[in-house]
Amino acid sequence: MPYCCQCGNQVAETDVYCRRCGARQPVPERGQPPRETLSPRTASVLCYVPLIGWIAAVGVLASERFRQNRTVRFHAFQGLYLFVVYLIVEWVVGPFFRTLPGGALRPDKWLNLGLVAVGIFMMIKTSRDEVYSLPILGELAEKSAAES
């Protein structure tokens, strides 16, 4: 429960005036939706968060605000393609190597670790406003961002 800015009496969050002294209470600021206050650099970085960056990438691509920003769209597409590679490793390569003995030395585990490292590397590059194009995925992202 908030308190009156004048006398300190307890007031409800919806009260415009204090019941005790009649002082007008400050109206809580209603912030803009997060996607409206999100900087292009932050939106680009969020597209590379390992395993959940695809959510931000889809949000960026669906957002009207970044529709004309080709750099942010490039990062969103590249982040999505990086997630698709993770899914391929997890669903196609992984089951094949799980049948083989080897435990920690399985190639699918190393590939997943490598993909997480690439995601972190891309987050660092993007946070410095550097556009880094990954070998195959970057070319696909360039084409996808150009078509939009």
C-alpha cells in the first residue's frame, strides 16, 4: 500500500486524493510497452541468447518498429538460423550418437556446447555494434533481411 505524499497517511493505489489531508497523489507513470523502449542494439543482442533467443527474434521480426531496420532484422534472422542449427543437432544428430557408447565424449554434446559459445560470441559482437556474419547462416540472414 502506498502512502500520502503530503501527510504519510496510507492511501489506496487508485486514490487520486488523500482522504485525510486532501493532497493530490502523484499518478504512477505508466511506462511504454517494453518493445517500444527497447533499443535496436538490445533487440539485436537478445536474438542470440542461447536456447531462448528465438523468442526475441520472432518478436523483432513481427514488430512494426524494427520493420525498416535492416541490421536488427539481420541479427534476428541469424539468431533464428542459429537456433535451427541447434534443433538439427538436438533432434537429428543427437539421437544417432546417443546410441553409441562414450558418455561425455559424444560429438552431439560438443556441438551443443559450440553452439552456445557461438551464441555468446555473437552477443558480445552485437553489444559492441559490430555486425558479424556467420559463415553460412550470415548469408542466409542477409538474403532474408533483404527480402523483407
